Amino acid sequence: MNRCCIGVVFLLVIIFFCWCLDNTLTTTYVNDEYGIGLNPPVDWSRNQNGSADRIVEWFPFSNSSVYISIARPYRLDEGLALSTFADSIEERYPDLVWNFTVIYRDWLTIGGLTAYEIIFTYRVNDSTYKERQIAVKHTRNVYVFSYSAPIDLYEEYSSIVNESISSFQVK
């Protein structure tokens, strides 16, 4: 009887441990409040409380006009699809920025979740920027990962940003 109880307790401990492993984010940046994580570019400066609409943002030390960020999640109404959110991005941006031009858009999968990707250019004063946004839906929340840089610097940072995007996880 005693051995049976010890065996059952041992089995429950192992099951709990395995469950914890499956629900742990394997990234270097984790935000427990929102249940997200990713591996940001090494040696980039993190700003945890950058603005009211962003959870976090990172900048390379050498250039503050280049950044990646994760927006606070948008909550979709019951039954709305990610495509509805994607349409709203394209509809409202031409009113918000000057010379908004879509370069690329497509659907992809990140961490097993459906995502919408859009790459566009826009102007601020005399500078042209290129931005990549990826909207990932988990349950009814949509997380938007953005990468923005002056157009002449965009490709320089693209490969390390792609690694960060690929590591994005939601638990």
C-alpha cells in the first residue's frame, strides 16, 4: 500500500514536471503578463515601458531610428478573424502616414500560429522608412511585431530581426 502511494505521487510529480516544461517559453525575453516571449537581437537596448501602445521595444546601440517592438495585444470581437484585423491595418495607415506604399503582404505561420505579414514604406519629414509588421493571433488576442528602419538601413538589420521573429512564442 505504501509503495503504491509513493508510486502514484512520483508519477504525478513527473506528469506535473512535464506539463511545466511544455508550457514554458524557451526564449531570452519573456513577458509573463502577456504570455509572450522571443529572442531579441543580442546587444540591442531594451525599453520595457516605451509607450502606451507597446509592451516592449529594442534598439541597436548604434542607431535609435531602427527598432523592433511588440504592441499591446488587440482584442478581436467574438467571431472576427485575423483577416479582418489585417484589412484594418491597410485601411487606416494611408491616413496616418505620408506616402504609405505596400511592398509585400502574405500569410505565414510563426510558432504554430497563423500570422499576417505586411511590409510597407512611408515618409516622415524628409526620411523614408521601411516597416515590417507581423500580426499573430492567439485565442482572441492579436500581437503585432514591428520592425522599422530608415530604408537605407533596413537590409542591414533584416537577418537578425528575422531570427527574433522566428523565435516569437505565445503560451
